[in-house]
Amino acid sequence: MKIAFQGERGSYAEAAAARLFANEDIATLPLRSYRAVFDALADGEAEYAVVSLENTYAGPNTPLFDHLRQHRCYLTRETRLTEIYSLAGSKGARLADIRRIYAHPVPLALCQDFLERLRGVDIITRFDAAASDMQILQRADKAEATVCSDYAASIYGLHIIQRGIQSQAESVTRYAAIGRELEIPPKDADEPQTMVLFELKHVVGAMLNVLTVMKKHGISIHLMGSRPTRVNKWEYMIAMEFPGRATDKPIAAALKELKAHTTYLQLLGSYDRVDLGTNSGRFRPIRIK
């Protein structure tokens, strides 16, 4: 089974893929962008994709909604990882030596506070972080560094200059596995969640109407995030996550009722949580075609 992910070898996204499919024989496919990841999923090059869903420091990964909407694929399971980032460079390099830092925009954003305190250092965004790490190793220039996990540093032979530079001491990221088919966790699944994507009608109290439906059916909302539709100016789509499965009677009734209060409504999936020590292959999800 091939699992696509956005990032480099040794990244937390690859670690999440390993945890999400711990009981499966998988091969991971690192790709440069979310577009490439979703294209690989749509083309059948990968059976699943693993992407970040939300971070405790950066918030929801709202660009993900664009791809979920375009490709009509589904969230199938999730896991959570505590992410610790380090500044790494050539052997013998010290913090005072660094003049250029090359890294992917995601770890750069999560380590923003540390990076902003550096003086005389250029921060350079690189989407191909793996190639950048290799170049730092090959050039052996003590003025160059990157931001990565300790595991990634060990893979590319880089020296840890300073450990734990992330802005939040325990930055936790939720990662989700995305498949082409809708999968419904069984009743004994761990903490099942459901997420939908919708657009509101342009009427007074439109959001209140949605919340009233959720309250009526006793459904608590865990996450909400908005994203421009990119179709018409000042129009937004909203992602909403709540506990339970899409086939549960209260949720099924709420989704049916929400159609009357929205101009667009898409089920993004129902999924359960996989943690260390749990069996990611402990159930056969119900696939709905």
C-alpha cells in the first residue's frame, strides 16, 4: 500500500503515516506540495494521502479544504503528534555562525518566534526541504542551517545546533489519512469524528440557523475554520467538525436539515483516532460508494 504525504523523508508527516497504518505493509511517497499529494491520490498512484489537519499553534490547515472540495475525497482516520523542531547544520556549526536558514514554510511558521529573534540571518523558504538538507551537508558551509526534526537531521547527517526551537513548547499537530472512498468507523471505534464543508446563504442569521440545527440534535462542535471559495469575492466556505459518525441518527438528521440553510454542503468524512499503542487495523471500516 502506497501512502503519499507532503514533506520530506523523516518529517512528522511521514511519522504520522507510519502510525496511521502501523499494521499495514506500506511504502511512503514524499511529495513537494498538497496539489501533488492529491493528484497522486486521484490518479491511483497512492491509495491514501496523509496531511496535517490542525496545529495547536497555527490552527486549522484551511488550504486543505480547497483540495478536499476539488477532489471529493474523504478523511478516514486521524492521529496526533507532538512536534519538536531543531536548528540543524554542518558539523561544528554554532548558532553565531548561521547567516542563512533554508526550510519548508511549515516548520518555519511553527518556529517563527525563535527565528524572528535572530539578527543578520536570512530566512529562505524551500519547498524541496530534502534537497536543501542534502545541499547543506554537501557544501559543509557553517553559515547555512535548516529547521527540521531530529530524525530528519539524522537521516541527512546534519548536526543539531539548537534543539526545541518551536514557538510552542508542546506543539501538537493532528494528521489525517485521506482516501478516495467514504469509510465509516464501526460503533466501537475510538472517538469517531465527522467533518463537513458548507457555504452559507446570504440571509440574516445564516450562521445562527446552522448552529441552531446542531443544538437541536445535541451535537457539539469541536472545530470550525473558514476559507475563501476563490469563486466569488468575499464568499467563504466553512469546515465544521463534531463528534460521531455520519450514519448516526442525530448527525444524519442534522445534515439533512442543514441543506435547507446552506448553498453548498459536502461531507468530508467520518474518522476515528489512532494513537500509540492502539491497533490501526483493529477494524474493517464500512466503505460507502
